[in-house]
Amino acid sequence: MTAEEILHVATQQFLRHGLRNVSMDDLARICGISKKTIYKFFEDKESLIRRALEEFLHHQRLISDLSAQQAQNAIEAHCRMVRQLSLQMQEFTTHVTYELRKYYPALWELIENFHKTYVTGFIRENLKRGIREGLYEKDVDTEMTPSFYVALIRGVLMFDTDLMKNYSFPKVYQYLILYHLMAITTPAGKEEIKRQFSELNL
């Protein structure tokens, strides 16, 4: 089994069960290999989690960039991203973010930096595009709004454990994006939202 295959299994298990609930013994058993094989590729559990997190964030960048490139407009870019990330995160548990903050603060910084740099940049460019296309209001603050967006995502998806217990990640994430878009769109933008989001079965 390759390091990439082990990473894939580990990521799915961490997302589904949390970091502390998945031991190296569990991973070896699920992968059908010995722990020695895992340690051949990864020094310890923290290094495995780091690699899994780095791969996960890299994949999120690819999804977002591809969504923006393939979309016909700024709103479709959001919907494409929602669709792909919802598929990827169907079994997401908030235990993961809690455990990263509590037990792996250095790794949590990777997520914080991802939000502060990549996500804010992505939203800023999406806002500028939507304004040019007449889908977003011209007076939307393209510097302040990305910070609001990140705060909303972090506050709900990473800290509101009660909400995440009652609803699936895809449902919550889709409504967060809809909430964000409805606040900044023109009448034409709202019509585009109806068209795009009807395909997501909200």
C-alpha cells in the first residue's frame, strides 16, 4: 500500500470519527497492513495528520480554483464549489476541528492561515467578478466582506457543534453560501441564485 493510499484512508477515518478516536492500530487494521508499514511512511500520528490536513487543504484549493475557472459567472463558481465540497465532506464531524485546536495547535494554524490567505483571496476575486457581471451590488466592500465570510464559515462550521449535530455538513454549508450570496446580490443575481441553487436541491 502506498503513502497516498494510506493518507486517503486516514483522512476519511479522521473526518468520520475524529482524530482521537482513530488509532494507528485502527488504520493498520482498516488498510490491511501492519503498523510498521505505516511508520515506514509517517514518523508518528501527528505527522500523518499533518500530511492528511495538507492534502485536504490542497484539494480544497484545487476544487475552488477549478470551480472559478469552469463557471460562467461568480454565482455558479460558488455553486460548483458547494457541490464538490459537499460530496467530499459528507461525513465531516466537528470533533476534528475541536481536537485540532486542543491537541494539535500547530496544525490548527495551517487552517487559520488557509482561511486568512487563500479563502479571503478567493472570495475577494469572486466579489470583484460578480460586481463586473452585474450580479453583486456595486457598493459591496471587497475588502471587508471576505473577512465576514471567513468569520461566518469558521463560526458555524467549526464552533457551532449543536448545529452540526442536527444537520449534515452539506446542508449547513449550502445554506451558509446562500445566506452570504443573498446579502450581496442584485435582482439579477438573485434570479441566478434561484436557478443555480435549485440544482442543489436545497
